[in-house]
Amino acid sequence: MKTFLAALTIASAQLAAAHYTLPDLIVNGTTNADWLYVRTTQNHYTNAPITDVNSTEFRCYELDMNATPGQTSIATVEAGSTIGFKGNDNAFYHPGYFSAYMTPASPAANSPEAGTGRTWFKIWEDPPVFENGQLVFPSQTMDEITFTIPKSLPSGQYLVRAEQIALHVASSVGGAQFYLGCAQLNVVNGGNGTPGPLVSIPGVYTGYEPGILINIYDLPANYPGYTSPGPAVWRG
């Protein structure tokens, strides 16, 4: 029995080590504490991904969808700032596609109701590169991602959602693994841009997109290159 429990403990540790979370918000080069501005996710202990793109938990994967927003602080940032997310491991070693979405947060960034409508827009992506007949994933050597809040984004409270779609076992429906986190922001000194196109989360993906349902180790003949899922990037 002791041998079994020891083996189970080792297996659980290996499973957790095989994945990661995105607990830290980066603002202009400063990495903040775990879960200070990022809503604590259900996988904050296990590191396990979410795979159901139709689940309401797919939006921000909070530990508690009602309580967690109010327990999370709001970071004040300027439009045009460089922000990002740092992972809790040494690298994002699963091959995948990274993106960042934002939504106006009504009535506030720390409200459970924020981001529940068709209000999300994509502001950044880091797709794999198709070279010499195969996909190359530069993000596998990184442990953080950074991107710029468009300068023309109107001032106000927002959620920013970072997402990696890990594609190492994505050859069947439901195989893609999603690692994500939502940070709460108050954007100041913004502009008068009109973000779009707008999507709902969940609702942005079906799971059948060629950038989600894909065997990266056996690409079809005449493969045209990676197709990013979701809307086009709004750059302001």
C-alpha cells in the first residue's frame, strides 16, 4: 500500500510538472506577485489544462466564478503600455499558439459579470512558423509573454486574457489543451479607438478549427501553414 501511495504521489507530481499556469501579470517590465492581479484559476495547484471550449469556465477558468473576481486586485496601466503574463514553470514547453484578448469590464474589472457578452477582441498573437515542411514553435523557449495595449484603446476597466493552445495532442477533437489566465485592469490615458471584431468567450471557438484540431507531427500534403483560430488581431 505504501508503495502504491508513493507511486501515486510521484505520478501526480509528474502530471503537475507537465503543465503550467499564468499567475503573474507583467507591467512595463515589472512582474507582480502570483494571483495579485490575475484571477486565481482552478488549476492553481494541479496545473491541469482546460479542454472544453464550450464551458463557461473557458472564459477565465476561475477557482470560483463568483468569488474570485472580487478577491483579485485591479492594476492601473496606461494605454500603450507593455504588459504580459509569466508562467509558473521554466518554459512554455508544450508546442502551441499564444494569443491575448481584452474586453471592457462592466460594471467593473472585479465583477463576475465582466466579459460575459460578445465584447472580447484579440490584441496580440504568436503563431507557430511553418518552415521546411514543419511547424516551429518559438514560444517553447520562453517562460513569459509580453504585448502592447493598443494606444487608441479607450480608457476604462478591462479584463485581459492570455491563452496558449497547446497542440502536442491535438489530433482529435478535445485534445488541444488550453492554458489561460485573466488579469483585471484599469486603463488610463486611452484613445478613441473602436476595438473589433468582437467575439464571445466561450463561443469564440468550436474546437474544429484547423489551428485547434491538428496533428502537428503529421501535416497533410500541400499544408499551407498555420491558420490562427479566432478573430483577426485589433492593433488600434
